Amino acid sequence: MVDKQFLGRGNLMAMVGRKRKEYKELSGQLGELITEIGELEDLAVFAEDKPIFPDNRPRDFFNVGEKIIACNEAGKMIQGEVINQENYRYHDGIVEFIVNIPVEYGGLIYYCGSVRGDLVKFHEFQYLTQHKDFLEVWKKHTDMIHPNFISYIENYDPSMMIGDVCKKL
């Protein structure tokens, strides 16, 4: 980078002009941004609780003991419970959960990222099966999802679930 003192008055003043123009544009954008934040906060006060889009989930979204619904590699719906047996990146974007039966009796343990669209809390699953209009919006904001997962929600039938844990919920 050239020493700015070496550039001369004309070049320095041109740079000042560009920076002032940039500042003015950014100031306007900042005002618009502050207004939009206020509008969103006002809407949030009275908004209904709905499933959070997976990309919007905080890293600590899933907690030990919560019931979850997921789609396994074979495309089958599975139900489980969040655990922290291995203490591997708990509340750091990774979800560890056990499926169907306790691990001491051979239950399956899965790990996956908390932003996967085919991993939801049980109450979110219930909401999505009962509110097809919101499901349409949710699908558009969801990546990393097994193709069968949306189909299962759209055509939900409790008999599609694997294991007797499902009947306990």
C-alpha cells in the first residue's frame, strides 16, 4: 500500500469525497435497519410460537431429555431423546440422541447437526403435521433434509413411526 501522504492533495480529497458518500449511504441503511429491527421486535411480542427454521436455531437449541423426531439414513421416521452421554459438542451445534430403547439395552445412538431439517423437537413435529400452511413456509427455509421427511409430515400417520417409544409420547 502506498503511503497516503505520497498521494497528494487532489487524490486525498477525492478519497475523502468517496468516503463521505459511502458514509452517507451507510447512515441511511443503518436508519432503515434500526427501523426494521424495531418492527420485527414489535411483531415478535404478539407472535405465535412456531417451529424455528433450522438455520435460525441457536447452537444450544436441543436439550438433554427432550423428545425428538428425525429421519434416519434409510428414510424411516425415528423417535428419540436428546442425551449427552459422550459430552461431544453438547450445546455446540451437535445433537446426540438415543432411539427407541435405553443404550444399556442396545439402543441406537445418533449424532447430527442441530441445523438439519429432518431433526425436530416433538412439539415442532406436532405443529408441522397440524399446520400445513406453515409447513409450506418452513420447507422453503430448510436445507439438509431427507426427502422422505417432508412426505412423512405431509402424510402423517402414527403407524409409520418405528418403535414403541412413539406410543409413550
